Amino acid sequence: MPSEPPEGSRIQVKLDDLLHARRMTLTELAERIDITLANLSILKTGKAKAIRFSTLEAICREMGCQPGDLLGYEAETVEETGEA
């Protein structure tokens, strides 16, 4: 039986950093890409389980960035896996 993944996601959402760098509010971005503020907030806080490519594309278009600027991956460490 496969083990459960660790709590929390290893995918890091860097939307806050991008917004700050571009001096844009979450509300302004939500209006520009026609998404609810609540849904964008869920993404920003890292609580989203998925993101549609159309949403990712809209964010990248408005923020002038690439998907890799918005999303990152944090690899497991040896200590976390318990392997030597």
C-alpha cells in the first residue's frame, strides 16, 4: 500500500513576490484576469490543489512572467524521507 504524501505541498506559489515586485494588489490582478478574489487568494496562500492552464496563462500574461517565476518545487531532503 503506498504511503500518504507528507502534509502540505512541495509546490511553492510565489505570487506574493511577483505582486510586490510589480506594485500590484491581489484585487487588481483578480479584476484583470477575471477571477474571484477568493480563488486568487487560495492560490496565493498555497492552499490550492490545482490551477487551470488558462488561469496560469492569464496570470503570466498580466504579470509579464513565465510559469516558473510563479511556481517552484521544494525537493524532499534525506532527513524527510528517512533514507540514507
